[in-house]
Amino acid sequence: MENVSLAYWNFDKEEKETAFGYFLIRLLQKNGLWEEENKEVHIYIAGLLLKLIHPTHLFESQKYLVQYETDMTQWLEQSNDRAEQYHCLKFNADHLLIDSGIFLKNEGTKLPEATYRGKAYYRLTSSYAQHIYRKSNTLTHIFDHLSNYFEDYQARLKAIRRSYFQFVNRLTEEEKKDLYTELNQLIQPS
């Protein structure tokens, strides 16, 4: 399969940008979900949404995702590598935010648990990032912000889902099952 570049030349910035990124940021701006004050947080979330279409990211994240908080504790205790611990926390926090905001798998009684865990994982991710980089930086700010305003970003993602991702609601349970099966087959190692 030919590798097709989805980049275009942005004449204003005089550099290449991805078309997906451009349209995603415009989508956030159009719906009032983008404030200049926390631009780096919004860019981070736009990046998370873009990663959903990359099978490589989905495959990479699978080795870090845990289902229960006790699994996370066990995973962190077994690993001696701070960078790997950081990635595990980050992937799980990101997964909980996107999952509970866009896909709503954690709606109902599981939503408060997903919110609690997501906030805690982002707080820990910030701490690990500060430890790894030996100082506060943009990443620590982003993770602290997401920890403190997790529910706000869940609500923003739900608004995007209602406006632009309604196709999932139109799929029958059988079609959803087939779609998830196909996606899982794509990300599983051969």
C-alpha cells in the first residue's frame, strides 16, 4: 500500500501541517471549545483525537492499558522504569478521557469511577513528567490542567460527539460489533 502524505503547505506559517489537524482545530474553534488561554491543552486533546485514526498508536497503547485501578498499582510496582510508568499512566489517563468523553463506554455508574481515575492518573502523570524532566514544563501544566478540569473536558468531548460523531449512534449493535472486531484485527500483531 502506498504511503500517502496527508500534509499540506500552510502559507501563513510557511510550514507543512496535517489536514486532519487543521480541520480538527477549526472544528474546536467553531464550537467554542477552544480558548487561547489554554491553547496547549486544546492542541494536546486535538492530538489525542488525531491519534485515534493511527493504528500504530492504538497498537502501542494496548500494552499499557489496564482495566482496574488495582491493575495499575500492580503494573507500576512491577516496573522499575520511570519513563515506562509515565507512559502507562499517560495512556490510561488519555484513554479514560477520550473513552468517557467521545465513546461513552463509561456512562452511568462507571462514569464517576472513570472521572476519578482519569483525574488521579493525570495528576500522577504530571508528577512523573516533572520527575523525568526535573522541572515543570508545558506537559506538567497540561496534565495538571486536565486533572483539575477533567469533567469540563469530558463535557466538551461529549458536545463534539453529539455534533459530529453521531454516526456511531446510527449503527446497529451488530454493525458496532463488526466494526470493533475489524479494528481489533487491525491493531493485533500478526
